[in-house]
Amino acid sequence: MAARAEPDHDDLARRFTATRGLSVALVAPLSDADATAQSMPDTSPAKWHLAHTTWFLETFILAAQAGYRHFDPRFGFLFNSYYEAVGARHPRAFRGLLTRPSLAEVLAWRRHVDAALTDAWSRLDRAARALIELGIAHEEQHQELLLTDLLHLFAQNPLAPAYAEPRAVIASAPEPVGEAPATGWRSHACGIATIGHPGTSFGFDCEGPAHQVLLRPFALADTLVTNADWDAFIADGGYRRAALWLADGWAWVQREGIAAPLYWDADGGSFTLAGRRQRHPNAPVAHVSFYEADAFAAWAGARLPTEAEWEVAAVTADPDRGNQLDGAGAVMPLGNAGPGGDSLFGDVWTWTASAFLPYPGFRAAAGAVGEYNGKFMSGQMVLRGASCATPRGHSRASYRNFFYPHQRWQFTGVRLAKDLPC
Amino acid sequence: MAARAEPDHDDLARRFTATRGLSVALVAPLSDADATAQSMPDTSPAKWHLAHTTWFLETFILAAQAGYRHFDPRFGFLFNSYYEAVGARHPRAFRGLLTRPSLAEVLAWRRHVDAALTDAWSRLDRAARALIELGIAHEEQHQELLLTDLLHLFAQNPLAPAYAEPRAVIASAPEPVGEAPATGWRSHACGIATIGHPGTSFGFDCEGPAHQVLLRPFALADTLVTNADWDAFIADGGYRRAALWLADGWAWVQREGIAAPLYWDADGGSFTLAGRRQRHPNAPVAHVSFYEADAFAAWAGARLPTEAEWEVAAVTADPDRGNQLDGAGAVMPLGNAGPGGDSLFGDVWTWTASAFLPYPGFRAAAGAVGEYNGKFMSGQMVLRGASCATPRGHSRASYRNFFYPHQRWQFTGVRLAKDLPC
Amino acid sequence: MAARAEPDHDDLARRFTATRGLSVALVAPLSDADATAQSMPDTSPAKWHLAHTTWFLETFILAAQAGYRHFDPRFGFLFNSYYEAVGARHPRAFRGLLTRPSLAEVLAWRRHVDAALTDAWSRLDRAARALIELGIAHEEQHQELLLTDLLHLFAQNPLAPAYAEPRAVIASAPEPVGEAPATGWRSHACGIATIGHPGTSFGFDCEGPAHQVLLRPFALADTLVTNADWDAFIADGGYRRAALWLADGWAWVQREGIAAPLYWDADGGSFTLAGRRQRHPNAPVAHVSFYEADAFAAWAGARLPTEAEWEVAAVTADPDRGNQLDGAGAVMPLGNAGPGGDSLFGDVWTWTASAFLPYPGFRAAAGAVGEYNGKFMSGQMVLRGASCATPRGHSRASYRNFFYPHQRWQFTGVRLAKDLPC
Amino acid sequence: MAARAEPDHDDLARRFTATRGLSVALVAPLSDADATAQSMPDTSPAKWHLAHTTWFLETFILAAQAGYRHFDPRFGFLFNSYYEAVGARHPRAFRGLLTRPSLAEVLAWRRHVDAALTDAWSRLDRAARALIELGIAHEEQHQELLLTDLLHLFAQNPLAPAYAEPRAVIASAPEPVGEAPATGWRSHACGIATIGHPGTSFGFDCEGPAHQVLLRPFALADTLVTNADWDAFIADGGYRRAALWLADGWAWVQREGIAAPLYWDADGGSFTLAGRRQRHPNAPVAHVSFYEADAFAAWAGARLPTEAEWEVAAVTADPDRGNQLDGAGAVMPLGNAGPGGDSLFGDVWTWTASAFLPYPGFRAAAGAVGEYNGKFMSGQMVLRGASCATPRGHSRASYRNFFYPHQRWQFTGVRLAKDLPC
């Protein structure tokens, strides 16, 4: 593996400050209660996200610094997420019962930790700085979850509260407009390609090792599947035709009574972070499960791309010019009407046909940090790209996101692929 | 039925104001988040109790007043509890997800409703005044639930937060002291007695009609079962001897791994509204289920009293001199060390051997208010007396409280009875 | 308590032989598989009933006889039902997995035990003979369960197999005929009455002690509620009107999608032990839960009788002349068209308004046999009378049957009561 | 795709007769009850396997033959497994309640169908003969399931009944003997290889298309993991060390209290089709889940092979000389003591690191038969090889078996792999 380049020290400080600040900005519209409630076991309270990312820094970096004083030693038990090596932890399904510490106390803890890191900054060794970089990326992941979890929480409230107004930059084009562009197909030749993170800069453990894959010729759609496409799928009996579905997916549809994407209502609206909004036909469909994505692809006579196909297509793209999170306000998928609407990154994550499994030669790191991704390599499917809630700067062509095939509270959508003759 | 005496008008106003004020005082120590969370489907958020009691007044009294303007018409759906006749309602298990309206908004709604009632006071007819009286009693019930639900919520938090300091009057004797009094038995002769509410003043529908019962000679313990008694039961294998238990109770013990009263810890402590406190051996045991109460009685060679026996014993007692709720602060059972510790009322509710069934001649009132108690007459057991969380003034000898036999998050305890020779 | 009369020795032998023989006759139409399957945790396989009743005799009588050789010592674990004092036992929900021992082996075990008891007969002491009498009554209970459990099993089979042809005596009048008799009301005066088993002959523990009760004037319907009555209830929205239902019952209706009695189909038929049959409007409705019975009574402007009321009405009746089980063949409720159709006993059990609780002065017997009924005195409702599947000779006015309020796979029906002016 | 060679007509007839006969021979030791019971939703009754394989032939072949008379038209609903296109079907979890039709009736149905196929044999067209070949392979799959399902059923019975004596050929060496052979590693070079079924003879749909894969150098163990190996894993805390487990696997271990392979007891025994037997240390471990296999590999410092690696290693092997099913009697894994104990086929299936996903270019066939495998390509892991219960002749290097990662009632075991330097 090539030597890992060290991040520029000042740049790291700037990114650290910006990331920590954005988390706080994201909760500005929230009451203490908003930040405390948990709407299902899959989600976490906003306060918990603020606290857990802080716990990560305190546990893996500050605790090793001489003289560091823990803000409250009891918080370790409360805000560990899943690191078995770090000890017992509060059960995930009951995070919403932690009305104490309050949001204000958690924010004070954040300031305590940030100040301690600022004090220690010049003394951090290379390993600690690598953990800072991991901590930033970790917090960016939780920023996205914070927003998707809030969306789920507010969607349960009959008052349909809006989290915020749409972001300024979005507000000028509050909805997709104009004609839906015709879907084109971008062809890719067969052959051996290299995918995976090369290890020369920061990447999550599961993104590597870089390795060769053998691809057959394929084409990738140059647009995301839209709400109008999905309406056509529904109108054609998509949710009632067993032949389109994987067996597990069909069982899920029957058991849960699924008949539309999450947050859709019967009156043409959808619940968003800006409250209930009329669905725009040209906007990318969001909040569909892998099962739905796969059934849609079968109905459309196409298929989902593999993660290798997607990565090969994305490797030369700019990952930072799409519709992603870069400040406070309500984000939502915009598609071609939004900034960088033709990017492979942004708007919604793309479900792939690939199970989340270790790459050849993958080894989990030793110790608690080694629990990062490897232990989740079972039962989940890979998503590629980024969504409107993914912080700008967080994305890479090699990035592997993953969720269980029935989950759909993330901004998850579909980009079709198809085989080409060899 | 004898004519129902109308409450004194000024007295009613005074009681209304005091009751509405006490509810607000009870939530003074709470954050918005504390008031929003729901720790299990059996409990409700504090904010919900504040709102639901207000909804009751608005729906059953104010809505009928000309010109009344609803504070927010959407609140009806959110804060109806179980009145089928009033329409659809928000599912009980998801009350903790209602982070909006905020606690502050609910308090504003309360002020709106209280002001409207004050305005309308002189115009209220006899039926409306009867509903005010019912509304007061209803709110008193919810004050008790508010406290027991909070106790349950805070007990789930590893930080073990205290709701409040013990009340001043209690603080001077923060724990039971001195020797446990020897348990004596008060004998009651056999014969025909009349129980049930006579209907000449306010009572809940299920308390009547007054009717004759035939009693056999019995004796009722003059003390409540204490923590020390319960320690002896545990030490004697009480939770491991199937022969002591009802079959449903034994299945519950096995399934839930029950081995002590709720809130007891292994170090001699118990979680209370004033935080974790050492258990005092002479204090009444609390937070036991009917199953546990029945098994304890079997172990002690005694039995639980029937509700008729308890009522006959209590009919001449003063229901207002025991350890009950009469202001802000943390309440807890005190037994003989507390005020009126020898009263049949206060400290803990007494499980009886009686199922909650209609009295002979009971008829539910017509309309929505008729859903008050009758429809719960299935599967639940009667408790008698009052607890430390029951507002003073709320109690009567004929009062019938009821819970499912496995429930124990209320202040529920045991007073033994036994047969006497005829 | 009055001295218990000892049963006549020859009569006991005759009854023992007849009861043991009837059980075997009841399974004659069954295959090994029919006798092995278990359709829900509430029911047991026919083979299990044959075995458990045999286990009872072996464990409580033969095991104490010098020189008795157990047929297979492993059967104790398999066929204990719920006697905690006798040790561990096979879990109830998995009885249907016991394909071994086979039906033939169980029948061989029965012959072994019957022969051993015949050998020992002249040496049985008074206590053993009392246990024989209990064993007979116990087996009669299981004969009824065997039939109702089979009915439930066959009802799950899309082939709708018939257990047997209707019994000869019934076959001559295979269905109720003629006009439905007008319902009359039989009045009963108020006053003190004695109910409960006097203890001078055999009765189950829970039937005593005899004791006085105070009754108000009431009337009891002289007919059972019929299928036609129930059709009218359904047509009037009975299953859709929350106001008619207890809260637990309404939750059950909603959760389970209940809209008719068990075994009813949409085409006017009902599944019976003789296969699917057209429902006769005059036949008593069967297979309704307590919740349904209570809702029906509310709809009809009446109520269910208390168990004391029913017993007072039945105390002078002949318990042996109704439509009950007295031989092989398919039984079913016949009402006025059947033998003794006007009896308070037979056709269907009558749900009462009484919870199954101990009578005043009730004490469970010591030891394993003491687990007979006392430990079930929680959460269940009393039924009175007898059904078409209750062996003739098993019934008494003091007999207390009991089931949970949602259960309805027994032959359970409704006889209305109402208050009279005092 | 190369043209599919047609099977020799006489050979097809011979194989058809042998396969149909073996199924009947396998149930010879069973009672009607044994053949009817279902021990969990994952398993099916033996009778159901006999019936479903017959339904397959009747539905997909005979129904299209002019003049075919269905044995019982109601059986279609009962014995369809999962073919949505063929219509509604009996719920899987309730197969054990079908005491009718009896085993004898199902066997009569089999004779009816076999006779009809014999009559029609000379008239079957090429498509029908291809379905016969599929029907044979389908029935072979169900023969294996029949045995594993029976093993699970009998394992639930405290009487621990033996299905049969070990097969004669096995009985001469009833247990593995001698020294465990040292595990060696067979190296494989990197490069492009072709895997998947070429389509020139019978294979299941999911085995193709044949396609190229890119492999890195690896080594495959030349022995299966043994009981002694597994004992060492347990002794080293394997089931208590979270770091060894996938997160889903660890949750499963905790939730289900898993501490050893299925059917192991604490006294060194294991339940087998020949009843309880002492475990031999050199025999291959069986009845472990994917989660356990993966954790074991992590503990052993190795990994599971991918399915491509396994297939490349197996492609030149004889798939028919290992310990597989070739007649009546109790099969069990024997390892090096059994026939062909060094084969990659036989004894136990090998869990791979590969999710069961479509091969590049896979398309499900149209119509009901197209439901064969494609719709199960979600959430399951691939197993390769064959077990002692797989009929001899059924296996191929390209064969893909698949189960959910927690399932372990099949004969599932572990063969380790490791990376080699490039």
C-alpha cells in the first residue's frame, strides 16, 4: 500500500473547526425536545449525534492526552454507539429516553472538548492527527444521519413541522423546473479496472484495498429515476406484481403494506425537511428501499449497477459540485434544477446491486477503531454517490455507503444500468 | 338515587384554580425534553398530561360555549386519550414523538383555556359545572400519573436524575425512623353492609350505585407491608417458589425475570422522585404488581382484602390526613414516620382481591363522557385508598382505582387481610 | 364442611371404565397424524389428552402403589401439563412436535395403566378412590378439550375434513327446525341465597366453599342467543361500533380483524365437527368470546348474568338432560331442536359477568393436586352450564368453567340477563 | 450460450424412476405423524416434500398433457411452495397442521402421477423432457431437505428418536477413526478464470451464465474444520469475544444464547439421524451458521473462500465420490474416515464469503418456472460442495446452494481459505 499522505496541518484545523461548527448550526432550529426524541430504533436523537461525535474525539484522542479532564465520566456509557471494545453502552432503542443531559449540556460538552483539542493541537502526534481526520469524517456521517433522523421524527408528527426553510441557494429554485431531460446512457467498455481507495489519502477502512476488477461492457443512465418515473411504476401495478420483486422484498411489501416511497402522501405531496411540499415530477425519487429499487429496475427492463461499475463511471467526476450539504437550512433532492444536477454525486444515494462485503485483502484495523466498518459486512447493500444531506467534501468515487435492503429513511434513490453486448 | 348536591360555586372556582395551578407547579422542574419523552406505552409524557386535561375542558365544556375560539384545532386529534366517540386520535405508543407543540405552547394553551373558563364562569349551567367538577377530578388523576410517569422515565436514565427535592414537610423527616410498629389486626363483623358512592356528591361513575354486600367476618392489618417484610419474602425464596404464585403471575415472573419490586437495586437502594435513596426497612413497600401482592399474601399465610372489606373498614376514616400530594416537590411513601402514617389513605394504593367489574345496576352515561370508566371493566384489579402521589382531597372510601395485574409503575403496595371465624 | 360422602365402589368402577372407554372411542376416527398435530398454543393434540389423563392416574395414584412398574419413565416429563410441584415438563407450545410416542403406543400405555388400576382396585384406600373420582372428572374435562381442539385443528385445513358424522340421536334431527321460540324471561327474587358446592359429594376445589350471596332481583332469558340474533347484531354494525365494547375487547377486535364468531364463513356456513354446515338461524350461536358476548348484551339492552345468578337459576334443574356428549360422533349445538333444548345445561357454555376468583374461604389443597384450579384465578371469566361437548354426568349447578376473555374455540355462547325493580 | 445437450431418453427414465423411488424409501421409517409434523417455519413436513415434488410434476408437465386427470384438484393450493405465478397457496408456517391428506394418500398421489408420466413418456416433447430433468433435480433438493427437516423435528423430541440405523456402508466404519490428518493448503495462482455453468447440460438457472472472474492468489485448506477444531474455538472463548464476530452475528449470538453448533449437547454428544451419538473429534463440524463460520475463520487467522475460489478449486474434481446420499439409512458427516473423505464434495456444505447474487448477465426465465432461484438473490450466502444428505449425482462444481446467514439446520460446515502473496 502506498504511503498515506499526511493532511496539511492548517487545513486540518480549518476543516475541524468548520465541521464542528456545522453540527451546531444544524441543530439551531431545534428545541431541547426536538433534539431528544427518537422515532424508531434505526434513528438517533439529534442530541445523541452531537454527543456521540464528541465522545469519539474524547475517547480516542483526548483520553490519551496527559491531564485531560473528562467533562462527565458517565457520558462514555451513554454515547458509545457500537464499539464493543470500549465497554458496555446504553441500549440503542432507548436513546430517546435520555432527556438528561440536556441539549445545552451537550453543547457545553462540545465546547469543552473543542477547547481541549485546540489546546492540545500542537502536541498531537501523527496518529492523533489521523484520528482527527477520521473524527471529521465520522462527524460528517453523523451530520447526514442527524438530518435524516430529524426528517423521520417530524414526519411522525401530525402537525408536520418544518425543520427549516429551504437553503438560500436552493430557495431561489425551490423546486425542479422545466422539462425532464431525456435519459441517456453512458457506455463503458469491458476490461480490467482498478477500484477501491489507494490509501494515499484519507478513506474509510472498507474502501480499500484498491484492487482490480473485471468488468463486462455496460451502460449507466445519465439521470436519476424521477418522481414521474415512479408514478408510472405505481400506475402500472408495480407494488402489486410479485414477479417484479425479490422474495424478501415481496414479503416486506406485503407485511408492511408498502405502496409508495416513504413520506409520499396520497395527494401528490411528500414530507420534507421544509415541511410538506408538492412533489415535482422531475425531481429524483427518494426514500426508496433496495427492494423497491430492484423491483423498479426489473419493471424498467434494466438493472441496478454494481458498485464497481458505478465507481469506474465516477472515478473522473468532481465529487463536490452536486446538490450536497454545505450549510444550515432544509436540503432536498432537486435533480436537474439544482446545482450540479447532472453529477453522479448529490441529490440521492444510488442503490447498487452489490452486497457490502470485504474487498479482497481487507483486514480490519486492530483495537476499537477497527470496529469501524468491517463488522457490518453482512446483510447490507452498498450505496454509492452522495445525497443532498451529505456534507460537501465528504465524498469520493471509492466511498461505500451501506444499509439494509428494507431501509429507506435515508435519501436513497435509483440510477439504472444495463448490459451492453461484449 | 338521591339528588346530587351541587358544589358550592365559589368553592368550585377555588378548587378549579388550585388544581390547574398545581399541574403547572408540578412541571416547573422539567425541561421541554423531560416533559416530552415517553418511557413505555403505559405512560404518557408530562406535556401530554398537561395538554390532555386541557383538551378535556375545551372539548366537553368550552366547545359548547358560544363564541369560543379553539387555541389550535389540530390539538383535538393529538390529545384525545381514548374517547372513541370524539373521533380519531394519535396512537398512544407514539406520544413521545410529539416534540411539537412545545411545553411552552402547551402552557400557553392552558392559560387560554383557563381564561376562557374564567370569562364564561358565571354563564356555566348546572351541567357545565358538573363537568367542571369532573374536570377537576380528572386532572387530579392525571397529576398522579404525571408523577408516576416521570418517575418511570427518570428511572430509565443511567444518570438517575432527581425530579425534585423531597417536599419540605417530608424533608424534616426524610425517611421513616424508629421501630417498625407491630402489625395488628382490626376485626370486622359479618353481615350486610352498604358500599358504593351514594350519588349525593361527586364521585366517578364506577363508584356507584351504592348497594348492599354480604360480608363474612374478617380482619384487616393496621399497617402496610414494609420493605423489611419484602426483604424477608425475597430471602425466603418468594420469587422462586411457583407454589406461591398465580399461574399468570408465575409466567410473568419467569418471562420478565422479576426478582424484586420495581426500582429496587441490588445495593439496598430504590429509585425515587428525589433520585436514588437507600430503602428504609420500615417504609411501605411500593411498586409491586398484583401478582407480587398476591404471592406475598400467600407466603404470609394471609390474603388480600376484597374491595368491599376495605371500603367497610375505611368508611369512617378521614381520607385527607395521610401522606398524599399537596404541593410541589418529590413525594415518596413514608409509612409510620410520615404524616398520617396510620391512615388507610396515602403512601401506597392497596391491591385488593377484587376484579374491576361493574357494580349491580351500573350503567355507563350516554355520550362521550360515558366512556369514563365502564369500558375498562375487564382484566384489571381494583386498588383502594390513595398514594403519596394522589392529590389531597381527591380520595373517598368508595374510590376505585384499577390497573392490570402486572403493572407496577404506580405507587402500589399491600395491606393484608384474613378470615375470622364466623 | 359437611363430610364428603364416598362414592359407591361399583358405581365408581363402572364410571371409571366408561370414561376411559369413551376417550378411546373419541379418537377412533383419527389418524396418528390427526392425533398428534397442535393448531395453536391454547390447544393440545388429541394424543396428548389421551396421554395426560393417563399420566394423571399413573402419577397421583399408581406411583404410590407398591410394585407398580412405569410403562415408560420418560413420559412423565412429556405429559405433565402444569403441575409445577411434579417437576419440569415439556413446553406447551411444542406438544405438536411429539410424533413419538405414537398414538398406538399411547393407547398401549392407557391399557397398561387401566390394567394396573383394575389389579389394584380392591386395595385402593379412601384417598386413592377420591383421586379416582378426580381422575374421572379430569378426564371428562379433557374429553371436551379433545373435541374442541380437534375442531380447531380441522378448521385450519383447507380440505375441511369432518371429524365424524353427527351422532345418531342428532342425525335424526340434523339441524334445528321450526320457529325460533320467543325469548321469555324467568324472574328471580332478591335476597340471600347459598351458592357453591357443599362438599358432600365430588366437586372441583374452586366450586366451594358453599357460601351466602346477596342477590338483587333479576331475570334470566329462557333461551340462548341464536345465530339469527347474531346476524342482526352484525347487520346493525355490532363489530364496528366502539361504544358497545369493553376497551380490551375493542382493541382485540381491531387487532385481530374480528367480524364474526369463530368458524363462521361468509356464505352462511360454519365449520363443525361434521365438516362445513349451513348455519341454522335458530341454533344457539357458539364460539364467541367474552368480549363479543358482552358487546352483544350491550347492544341488546341487557347484560350477562353473574355466576351467582346463573347458579341460583340452575340449582333445581336436572343437569343431565340437555344436549351433551354421551358417545362417539360429531356434536354440535342444536338449541330447541335438540334433546333438552330448553335446559340451562348443554349446547353451549354461558359466559357470565363474573371474573374467576376464589370464593370466600377458598383454600387450595396442599401438594401437587392443590394446583388444580386455584392458580388460574386471575384474568379469566367464569362460564356456567355445559356444552354439547361436555360429557353427560359431568355437570352441576355449582360447576365453574373459566377461560380468558378473548378465547372462543370452546363451545361458548350467550344467555342474557337483566335487572328487575326491587 | 452453447446449445444444451439433450439427456439420453433411457437414462432420463432410469434416473426419474430411481429418484422417485428414493424419496419413498426415505420415508419408510416414518409414521404418518412423523411425516406430518413441522418443527419450525423454515422446515417442512416429510409428507409435504413428497407432495410438493409431485405437485411440481403434475403442475408443470402433466397438466399440459391432454386428458390428464388431477388426483385431487385441491392439492394444488396445499402443495405449491412459492410460485406466485401459479396462484395462492397454503401459508408455509402452517404446513404441520395438514394432517389430511394422510401419508398413504400422498403416496397414492405419487403413484398416480408416476403412472401418468410413464404413460405419457413417449409423447413428451423436448420441453417436457427438460422439465423432467428439472423435476428430478428439484426432487433431489427436497430429499436433502426432507432429511435435514426430519433431523430437526426429532431433535425437538425429548425421547430423541433415531430416524434409522446408519447406512450399511457407513455402519462398517460408524465413526471417523485414526489420527486427524494435518491440514494442508492447496495453492491456486491468480489470473482470469471462467466459472459458472456453461449451459451445455442441466444446471439450475442461478449457476449461469458462465463468465470470467479475476482471482488473486489464494490457498484452500485440504480438510474441513473438525469437531476438535471447534472445541478449541469454544475453549478459547470463541462465542464470547465480540471482536471475532460480524455485528449481525454477535447480535444473533446474544439474542439466541448461542454457545455451540446446533445439536451439540454438553456431554460430548450430538443429535444425529441415528439418534444421539458421541461426537468424534476428527469428524467435520456440522450445523454451524455463516456467522459462526466467519467468526471461526477470524479466530483461526484465515477467512472463508469466495464462491469463485471454491469453484476454481473444484472444477477438476469428481463430484460423485464423496460421502453423499445414495440410499436409505441415516447419513452423517464422516470426514476422512468415510468414503471419499478428501473430496471437496460431501460430508458438509462449505459456507463461502459470497452473497447469493446474480451472475453478470443472469436473467430469470419467463413464467412460473422462472421463479426458481432468481427471486432469492437477496440476504442469503452461497454454500458450495455437497453434504452427506445431498443425493449422489446431484452435484457439480458450479452448484450454488444458499441460506440465510443464521440458518444452520442443514449439514453446513467450514473449509478455510487464505490469501497468498501475489
